[in-house]
Amino acid sequence: MDAEIARVAVRQHSLILRDQALACGLTDRMIRTRVTTGRWAVVSPGLYRIAGVPVTWHQRALAACLIAGPGAVVSHRAAAVVWGVSGFRPGPLDITVPPGQSGRNALARVHRSAVDGVRRDGVPVTRPSRMVTDLAGVVRGDALEEAVDDVLCRRLCRLEDLPAQGRLRELLAAWDGDGLPEGVAEMRVVRRLLAAGLPQPVRQYEIWVGGELIARVDLAYPEYRLAMELDGFRWHAGRRAFRGNRRRRNRIEGVGWRLLEAAPEDIGDLVAGAAAMVRRAA
């Protein structure tokens, strides 16, 4: 029985329900003995934690769903934590339960809605597209922008999976165009360029001359022969890397292009420089 219980608990962050324990062959008396002797700790009536195992945020998230019953999933900000979305850290829990289900819960704020969840790290959670939709109703400004960009950059869902309505409509408009940015910071540059009144840049652009690939750059305005690279310091880790970066810059500028580079904290300077160059050339 203990071996079977261990197999169940290891899949559930060291948690086990009373019904699961009974299915493994324990009786209510045996469960009470495990609690009174300190082998199990009571999380909630009918839900137990194997003693000696650290209490974690993910464990509490799963516990909230187990307490709520079948169909309960972690949602909203808490779902963003489960998916590892940029800018979100473990904090208060939100879960969503099917309509008509009580879901009374001491561990989490409860929402009621029809939802199709999946499991990640052993925790039932809303799918990324639903998570973003839920976040649009509870977070503001840069936090929502970063969540949208992170989910799309990591290909957790497709652009067409997100509803272009309400607060999401404007955020998704910045994704018009070809090419997938390498990360949230790169997409932040795109948004700032658009906000400055510049056209949509080409993402991950390849510069070819006479059938030879000169370089691939993060962002470009080919009509103005302007290339932009974010996080330029990544090329300067050591003398060899510095020399390679210098040769690369020389190759790009040697075929008539201008290259602007910036670290993430200098995005404003990069955008201002690009805006000035595009306006002079226009």
C-alpha cells in the first residue's frame, strides 16, 4: 500500500486525497493513524501532504485544484506563473472551476467558467491562449504587453489563437509582419518603433549581397538599409568575440548598411536613433 501511495503522491507534489488513499487499500482508521503519528499533514479535510516534504507554491496550486474538485484549473495570474510567463512571480492563487461547481476554497480565489485545461509540472492549468484572455481582464499596461509577447515568442500558442478584441486588439496589431522575434525585449523594440510613428520593421532580416549572406539582424528597414541589433553586449564576451563582432559590423556597413546596437536598458536611444535616420531618408 505504501508503495502505491508513494506512486500517487510523487505525481501530485506529495499530496494525496482521502479517496485515493482508500483506493490504495487504506482504511479511514489507517489514515487517522498516519495523521496522528505525524506521517501525514492535513492540508484540508480529505487532502493530505506527506510529512517532511517542503511546502511549495506549485504544491499549494495543485492543492487548491484538488480541494475544488474535478475540472478545477489554475488560472489568471497564477496560470502565468505555472507557464513561466515573463514578469509574473508566485503569489496569491486563482483557480477556475466549471459552472455550477461550488469550488469553495481557503487557498485560492475562485472563478467560474467553462475551461479546457492541460497539465504542466503536474498542475492543471488553463491553456496559454485562455490564460492571456483572462489576464487581459485583470492586469494593465506593460504587464499584459509582456505576457502577450512572451507567450508568442515562446510559441506557447499561435497569434490566431488569441482574440483580437478589447485590450488585446492593439497589442496584437504590433505582431503584423513576418518573422518571429527572438524574445520579449526584441518585440519591445518593435512596439516602441511603432509608437514613434515608424513603420513595421522586418524581424530577423537576412542581408544578402550577390548570393552571399552577409548577416542576419534582429530588425531592419531594408528600404533605408538600416539594421538594428538588441543586446549588442552579448558579442563582447572576450577578445575573440569582440573581434568577430567588429568584423561583422564592418561587413554590414561595408555593403552600404547602417547598424544600430543597444542593450535592453538603452532601447530608448536605439529607437530615437532609428527614427532620426528613417525621417532623414524618407
